[in-house]
Amino acid sequence: MARREIDDLQYYDDDPGQTMISSVVDALLSYNMKNDRITLAAYNIFDKEYIIDTFGFIGPERRVYLTLEHLF
């Protein structure tokens, strides 16, 4: 049985049903002002490597976004 390990995730090539799932932590903070909104969003905060499908593609790295919206 072929096995691929990335950090704490193990994927068995012969049987995708035996996948051990790793947790990925995302967060979003938003502050509303009178006509504006500021948002800080972070995805994959701990920068875990994980497999997203049966072809062995690795999920995206840590991403952080800061946005300012003006509401009309």
C-alpha cells in the first residue's frame, strides 16, 4: 500500500477512504463603522500542508487579507 505523509496528514493511495484529516484554522475579524467596514481575514493560519483531493494536490498556503470597504 503506497502512503504519502505531509505533516500530520496521511493519505493511502490504494484506498482514499483511509484518509486521516488534519484541521485547518481560518479566522475573520470585521469592524463596522458608520459608512465603512474593515476586515482582516486569515486562512490556514498555522500554514499546514494538506491534501485537498484524491490526486494528491496540496492545499493553499497561509493567506492573509486586509480590506477596507466604503458602503454607499
